[in-house]
Amino acid sequence: MDPNGHFLSIANWSPQRLREALDLADRLKADPKACGRPLEGKTLAMIFTKSSTRTRVSFEVGTHQLGGQALFLSSRDIQIGRGEPIADTARVLSRYVHGIMIRTFAQADVEGLARYGSIPVINGLTDLLHPCQIMADLQTVRAEFGSGLSRLVVAWIGDGNNVANSWLNAAAKLGFRVRLACPRGYDPDPAVFAAAEAAGAVELFRAPAEAAAGAHVVTTDVWASMGQEEEAAERARAFEGYYVDAGIMARAADDAIFLHCLPAHRGEEVAAGVIDGPASRVWDEAENRLHAQKAILTMLMGSTS
């Protein structure tokens, strides 16, 4: 399995390849026709075992804009939802389509599609990672602070979840720092954290105000993600105080911006005055899912006939 032939994790791509993707995303944002129609005659299978707004719409629209066709496959409608092995699904889809995007629970399912299939696979989200989101976030940050990211400090406030894990992967690859503020018991994946720590890319705090001090970017996510609804009350207690409000933003750099992958719960993880305020770049960030993913699609599916 060639990591460069898939987009399973930011950690799999070299810094140069990540920068190439971000540069291409910027060109596509400035001119949607910059690459022509590199997916002409090609089909992207989109497998969803988790519901989605941004992932589905941005991949479907992006594929269309690049000249291709996107095929929505709900787990309720295909045999993977009835227990067909990932290996069999990968082999069959490889005979029909030119690429697969999957949004699911287990990272092992994404990696299995890549291992047993013969076409590019893109990780649209798993419980472990959300690499496409962070590519959009990095595009947003570069528009604000420039393409040189080495001086960047990102404060992550809240759950050490899949988005946090992908921030750590990106920091380790591109040389910026992430300052985490997570409650005890809600730290990022140990292996992901260890790799970022070895690269000198992460600091861990328990107090949000400490993590936010001097940061260029303050970002967070909901306290209970999909599949964690039964933990909502317990998580609400654990995350009390892990709330991005005007006070937290005041601790950050004067030109700091706020990011959130959405959907957001105003009054829980973020104050309305922050997400809807002048420091918020949330809507640019959401738009950039389209451009960043078009760049990934072009790099993975646009170079072969």
C-alpha cells in the first residue's frame, strides 16, 4: 500500500506533498478552473456510515466541479452495512470506480479499503482522525498568517478527539506547535501524541487559559461527537470550564482567529459572541473543505486515465 496513493492520515504524507496540496487548494479557490477537468469520466464512491453535511456536500460538489461524478453510498443501502468484509467491498468497488472516500467509525476500515483495493482511498473522517478537516483549517490559517507555518501556535480547547489528533499530525509534519487543553481522561490518542511530542510539536495543559496564551489560532469542537450521545451528560460535567469565550480569546494573540469544524453548540463549547464575532473564520474554514478536498482529489485521481 503506497501512502502517497491514498489520503488516510496527514502523517502519511511528506511536508512537501502537504504543501503542494495546500498550494493547489489556494489556486483552485482563486480560480475553480485552474486545473481544468482532471476527473473527466471518473467516479468517486462516497461511503457514509456517519451522517454529514460538509463532507458530503463538499466532496460531491468538488468532484462535479473537477468533471467527475460522485456516488453517495449509505451503509444502510450497501452490503457493508450487512457485514460484507471491507476487503470484499474494496475489491468490488475497485472494478467500478476510480476512487473511494469513506466517512466511518474505525480507522481500520479506511486502511482496509486502501490495503485490499487498487484505487485511491480518502479518509473523510474516522473516530481517530479527520485529515481533510485539518487541510481546510491549514488553508484558512495560511490565508491569515502566510504560508510559512513554523511560528504558528494553535490552542486546542476541549476533547482530544479525531480533529485534535489530526492537528497533532499536521504540527509534527509542518513544524508548528499545538497547545492542548484537555480534561484528564480526554487526552489525544497516545501514539499520535507521542509522535507529536517527539517532534517538539505539542504541549499539554489542563487550564484553557494557559493553552490559549499567545496563540494565533484558538479552536475547539463539540463535547460529545457522533456515537457519544450516551456520554453527553458525563462529558458536560468533565468539560465544564472548557469553553471558548471572550476571556479565552483575550488571552490569545491580538490577531488571533477562532476556528471550529462544525456543527457548533453555542453556549456549550463556544460563546455565540466568539463564533459569530470578528475573530471567527469558521465560514471561510467550512468553505475551504471544498477547495482542499478538490486539491486532494486532483492529486490522487487526476493524473491517471
